[in-house]
Amino acid sequence: MGDDQTYARGVRQRTLTGAADEQRHTVYVRSPRPLRSSSLVLRPYPRGAGRRSFATEPFTLALPNRLFYDRRMIRQAVASDAVRAVPLILQAIGHIAFLLTGTTDSEEAASVLNDFFGQEDNRISYQNALVLEEEGEVVGVAIFYDGTKARELDAPLERAAAKKSGDSNYSIPTEPEASEFYLDALCVSPRCQRKGYGRQLIEAGCDRARKLGHHRIALLIEVDNAAAKPLYERLRFCTDYTKRIAGQEYFHMVRSL
């Protein structure tokens, strides 16, 4: 049996609206899976085409990469986002990952943070994360939490790090002040940078902070990260002091809400 005959059997019918002329065109596809292409192009069949040729004659159909998703959206993270979100978190926090996990092995640190992301009530938990999706794929992540809960959220990581390192006195330094909503980590996939996604995640975090009754949001950036500081200043963050964590100097930057 030829390909055309095979395709004509058991097809699923959908009716779509063409973007250009708002006319309705009936097309046939094999299954309900999202079709992967770049734009909407429908070429209707000529009038008078027979039923057989309508079902089997080649046609042009291109749709957005994920038919059932908005192109871009920010949402609350879920535990299953770990596979995409944790590599971004690792890019954002750098050597702090070793401090949080009690290991100097990169793969081991990633595994520990992956586990904690899927759990509740800790600093890296999905509960504290917002993710930005582009066409259904997580390409950005930001972690925010209440400064008054910093010690409480660090405690599970601290216990695990103490066990892994063999140091019963292991301690994770507290980063935020109690009076602030804290941006702990922010990262956008390199292929999606320069699209304003980082700014959008920060503004979403500011909205969350306001709803929770906070009056300011803060973050830390490395003193030697010269490129980042002006970016945050354009988002109305101001430096008020420097802070030393794990041998590294950081600017403490704050924004009033």
C-alpha cells in the first residue's frame, strides 16, 4: 500500500482559522501531537478537488513549535521542572553550589540540588522558584524567598552538607536581611538572552513580594561582576553595602517596592 493510501486511513480532522484571511480551512493530521514548524501557512485546495485528492494531495502547513502553549509565559515552578531549572540555577550561583551541598564535585553538587529542588521547605525548592517558558520549554528561572525564613530554608541543606562533608559544625552563611524579599538566583538560557527575560522574571518577583506585603527586594552580586551591576541599576536597584561570603565580596543591592 502506498504512502498516500496509508495516510488517508484513520486520519484525525481539525478545523483551523487562517491568520491572514480569517477563513476556516479543514486540514488533516495524523495525531493530536503539537506540530513543529515556524509559522502559520495554509494553502487551501482548489475548488472541485475530489475527496480522495483532498485527503492525500500534499499541502503546506506550518504551525508554532508548540501548538498548545503560549509563546512565552512566567509561572510558578513545579517539582518536575528540576531537569531544566537546576542547570540554570547552577549557572547563576557558581561556586556557591559547593557551599550549599558540602561537596567540591560538580556532578555531585548538581545531583544534590536536583533532589532539593523537588522537595518542599528549603532554599532551592520549586516552591520558591518562578520559571519562564518559551514555547513550552523552561529557559529562565528565578528563586525568591522571604528573608525572615532564610535560616529555616537553609537548615535542610546545611544538615545534608554536614553529613556529606563529615563536618558536624558545617554552616551555610545567611545571605539576606530579615527585612527583605530576597532574589537568590536568576538565570536565563544563553540562547534566550537579550530578550528581556531576566527583567520580566525580576518584575514577576517584585509583584509576588508586594502581594506578600514586602516593601523592598534585594540581591547580591559579585563585586568583580562589572557587567551585571549596571543592569540591576537600570531596574532601580541601588547598592547600600558590600558583604563577604565564602571568601568572595558581594554588592548588596536593594530596590524599594
